[in-house]
Amino acid sequence: MSSDRKIPKHQVKPLKRLPVQISIEVVEALGGTSALARLCGITASSVSEWKQEGIPRAWALYLRERYSTLPVMKTAQVLDF
């Protein structure tokens, strides 16, 4: 059997993301787009996308743990995510 079956788009759940405004605050608190991209080992365009669409859940959880002392990481939206 092949596992090449496609899941219909209506069954795919969108990624859970932090709200855009909080995402922008997180990016700026960590030094901006380029600095955060270097910290995460990803491209600046990916981080720039976070500022438009919100930080994906997996990255938000990582950043919350890694940079827990930053004030923005102590907001309710980040803590309860």
C-alpha cells in the first residue's frame, strides 16, 4: 500500500499561531527580524512572515521556554498559548 494519499483541504487544520500583535512584540524584543532568524537558524523571510501571520505554535513554545525572562513572554497570550 502506498501512503501517497492526499488529505482534502477541508480536512486540514490551519496552524495555531500567536496573535500578530504579540508576534511583532516578540520579534522586536528579541532584536528584530534578522537577529531572531539567526537565533532560530531560519531565514529572515520566515520570521518576517511571523510578523504578518503570527508565530507558529511550535516556535512560540520554544521561544517562551528559551526567553522566559523577557516581559513579553510573561503576557497572558504567550503564557496560556
